[in-house]
Amino acid sequence: MITTPTREAPPSRRRHPRLLVRKTLAAAAVVALGVTLAGCATGATGATADPAPPAPPQHQPGGHSLTQDDVDSWLDGAVGSALPTTGIPGATVSVVADGELLTARGYGMADTGTGDAPAEAVDPDRTLFRVGSVSKVVSATAIMQLVEKGELDLDADVQQYLDFDLDTPKGPVTLRHLLTHTAGFEEVIAGLIGTPGSEKTLREAVSDAPPAQVFVPGTTPAYSNYGATLAGYIAQRVSGVPFDDLLQQQVFDRVGMTSSSFAQPLSADLDARLAHGYPDDSKPAVATEVVNAAPAGAMSATATDMARFMLAHLGDLPEDEALLHPETLAEMHRPALGADDLGTLAAGQRMDLAFFDDSTPGLAAFGHDGDTQVFHSAMRMFPDHDAGIFISMNGSGRSALASLDLRTTVLQGFADRYLRDSATEASADAQDESADASDGPVAADLAGTYLSSRSPVTNPGALLALSGQTTIAPRSDGTVAVTPKPLGVTTGVYEKVGTDLWREVGGDALLATRTAGTDGDATVEAISWGASFTMLRAQPWQAASAVLPGVLLAVVVLLASMIVWPATALAGVGRRRRDLRAGVTAGSVATTPRRRDRTLLLSRLGQASTLLALVGWAAVAVQAMSFAEVSAVTLRVLQGLQLLGVVAIVPAALVAWQAVRDRRGWAVVTGRVLVVVSLVVLAGFAFGFRLIAPSVSF
């Protein structure tokens, strides 16, 4: 077949390069504007919509006598009947009151019989459960014993107690900061929970890859397993006793907690009594979890042992069994930081020393919750009523919030049924009337998107900030809609009850605000909740509603470019053959197509590496959220692929300019300019969310 050379287009139909540039940039601007408007529209909808409020939380009827018979009957209904419907295999509960164990109950199965061992029911005296982060308050008790002895100082720089250098660019860290989750550390995910054989020494857990300090100490509650683990390591260093032995000697043995331990693995006799953990009652048990942040979550105990611990903190044990002096107990049970550190966040819930201050109007309370992947626990003590309750479950259940809902039902139901009365309600009403809600931020000032302070910041884990963002929108009645509300998946509506304080309508959950800037230009920068958590206002480029549409559109453009690659490659071969048959075979003219093809190839390879990197990062995010280990080599390979995509911006831009210069046509030029824009967008995304960062330890 004979091919004739391509004729030059007549003057009236020639495309001027500058005109092509203007048209193409206009198209790119339209696309970018569309993405921006889509993000803004989403944000605007969240800021101005007035959704119907959900049914508010309701307190249960109270006035019941705190007797064993009544509590047993109530627990049988609240817990026993709930397990089959939730898919949680088993639960254990203990209640203390007036200085003694009131009752201890076991429900469901410690072993469902799906494995090699026979089925076994939960026995509150015999069956051990993993209590997760409830471990933190037990660890803190041993630390406070050392404070009592004068061997530790709550307000001294902890560097003096360490045998490695702790990088604290935002300011020195104290034990008070560590015990209140305000040391300023970013979140750590990798290596937190593993399987047998993945155990680390306590020193390795705190020194191998310490998290970056990203907040000024004392100012920003950010729940930190690392901080609690570091405090435990300090206790080990100062006492000269291995941590699990220290807790055994100074806590468990002293109060008669004969079935409790921080050891990993447990001794043979205790391990034989440890409940198996299950995703839900229809699935097989998971392997025993190893918590490398041992002081933060490695403890195993029975419900009756936890009752002994509650009695110790309520000051109900004989003097020779007491864990701490009364004045030290009092110090542990009151807020440990004030407005000098927290600013106006101090108006809300605050951390005691390791305990959550969970007080509600008219009802003082402190305690802690705990979760591993399959065990879920909670403990609350009510000092004014000399009472406490502990619950632990060995499964997550069939829904995402099954275990959380059940323990909330038990904790709140116990307080409502036995401890709230008319005097409590009158006290709450008086607090409402005395609250000054006329000053401070109004609903519109809270509007926006917020990120959790409990997040990785300086490494690729920052990508997780795109999930779990909170949107706050003002409502026409002066309240705000928080979506999702803390510890929930639905919207919560909050009303202003103080200068910097908001409370869930019909409930007790609190939000406290802190502003930045001058009075005339103040902005709500932080909102605290639950004593150890803070929502931080997202920058525009961090909001998922603005970021994800642009990222998705950029991915679509690159995918389309990769799909048409074979067709354009064949077209390029055809052009070269036509040029050769036309006699264009020598000199610089002959080398131009080859140089152009090499540049195009580099652009295509960069696009492919960018897409591969994004797929890899998505897989890493899934693994990280399930606490699966991801090797540093894998992360560095992904960073390398991502960097190739960044470098490819240069050849992609050259290819786009060549298309303009060679008058390749509207479609080709527009496509290649959009490829450049997409690579730039994804490069910005990679740098902004620290996919390209010196550290890959998250």
C-alpha cells in the first residue's frame, strides 16, 4: 500500500499554538473549577443545612435500690439477653458498692467450641478477659506509688529518667503530660497489636521509632498509647524491676488480684483460663493478641479481680492492702490540667491522672474504657455513691458499634437506675441556669470540617486523616449538628450551655471550644471531647470533601491516558513510517520524533507509577486500620513509585507543549494538559498527606 504525505492544513483551518494554549487552559480551569465547586457545595451543604435532629439520648428511669437481687435481674436483661442479638460471644461483669463486691456475673461463652477446645461458659471468678486500655489506670497506679515515694516527679522533664534521647521540639514532656494524653505526640499505629512471636521488649517499644511531637505539651488532648507506654517504661527504669513483675508485686499481690497479669504470654495456669476472642459468635477465635505497648493495654484479669481494683480506688480496702494514700487517690481522681495549659478547653471534660473524668451534672464519675481488636471493656466508679461497675466482652459483634452500644447501655443504665435521683436532676438544672452562654463562639463559628488530634501527622499514616472527619453545621435554632458525633455514626445536635461549652441535646456529652486570633477575627481552632480527644479545624486542602473529588478526577484522567496509550503508540509508529517514506531520514529532523517518543514514554511511565502507588497506599491504609504489619521496604517502594510520578511532571509538560507546538489538535492537546494537571494534583496530594516523607514509621 502506498501512503502519501500528509498535507498541511489550509490557512483558514490552522490552529495557532497560543490559541490552543488558551483554549486548553480554559478547559482545565473549567474542570478545576468544577471540582472546587463540588467540594465547596458539599461543605456549604454541611454548613447551612438544617437536618432533622435524631432522637436525643434518654436517661432510663431511676430510683431503684442498689441490691444484689435487683442488679442481677437488671444485668440478666441488659447483658444476658443482648448477647445473642448482638453476636457477642461472652461477657463478664462485676459491681461494687459500700465497700464490698455486690455481684459478679458471667454471660455467654468464653470458648464457643468452634476450635479444638470444648465449649466453655464465662465464669466471673475464673475467666480472664483482655481489658485493653483499662490497663492504663492500673499502670498509672504503680507509677503514682513511685511518685509517693519521691522516686518520680509528676512535673519534671522525663528525659532525666530515660536511657535514650526523646526528641521534644515543642517542649519538655512530664509524667503529668503522659498520664493526661497531652505530651503532644502524633498517633502510632504500626506494631501496636500483633500475634504471638511479634513481641517486643518494653524498651524497644518506646525507643525504636518514637512518634513525632506535633503539639505543645499540655495544650492539646490527643489520646496516646505511646505516652502511656513511655510512662510505664519510666516506672520500670526507676524501680529497676521489669514492668510486669512490678505490677504483680505492687498492685496485684497487694490487693489480692490473684488472676491478673501483664505478662505476655500468660503463665500456663492463667492462659488456660483466658477467654478466646472472636469477631462475632459465628466466626472462629482469633490468635491471642500481643500488645507491644504493654503498659497501655496488655493486662488480663477476671471481673472479680477488677472489683478488687475498684475497691482500692474507692478507698475501701484495709490499710495494709491499700494501693495509695488517700491524698494520692484524691489527686488521681481530679482533673490534672487547668486553663493555664488547656485554655478554654478546660471548660469541658478533662483527664484526671490516667482516668477519664466522666462526671455528668450532679453525678461524679471516673474510669476508663479499653479495646483490643476483639476484646472490649469499660470501668466506671462513682465516688459519691461508693460504687463501681466493670464489664468486658470477648467479641466485637455483628455490627460496627455492637460492643460500644452494649457497654454504654450498661454504664449509663447503671448510673440512671441506681444513682440518679431528684437531687441529681435538681443539681443539673441549677448548673444549666448558672451557665453563661451569652459570650464566646456561636453556632456559625463552629461550622467547618475537623480532623482528629489522634492521627499520624509526619508520615504516610496522615492519609488516614481523610477518613473519620467530622463536619459541624449551624442550625437555625442556634444549635450545631455534628456529623458523625463522637463515638457514633449518626448526627448529634449540641446546644450552647456555657461560654465555651456545648452539650448534646437531651444527653450529657460535652464539647469545649478554643479560639485563635483576636476578638474581632477569632476562629474556633479546636474542640475537645471525652477528656482525651480533640477535633482540630481542617485546612481547606485537608477536607475530604475538597480533596477527594480532585484526586478521583485526576485518577480518571490518568487511567484514560493509560488506556489510550497503545492506540497512541501505534499512531506514533505510523507517523514515523510516513515520515520515512516521505524522505525525512537524516539530521536533527530525523531525531526529533525519537526524542519526542522518549519524552512521551517517560510521561507514561510516571503516570503508571503514580497509579500503582495510589493502589498500594490504599492497601496500606486498609492494613494499618486492621493493625496488620507493613514492612518499611514496602513503604519505601511506594514512595519511590510516587516520586517517579512527581518527576514525570517535567516530561508530561514537555509532551503537552510539543502537542501545542506541533498543532496536534484540540483533543490531544487538552488530554495532555489535563495529564499535567492531574500529575500536579496527585503530587500535591502526596506531599500534603505525607506519602512522600522522610519517615515511614506510623
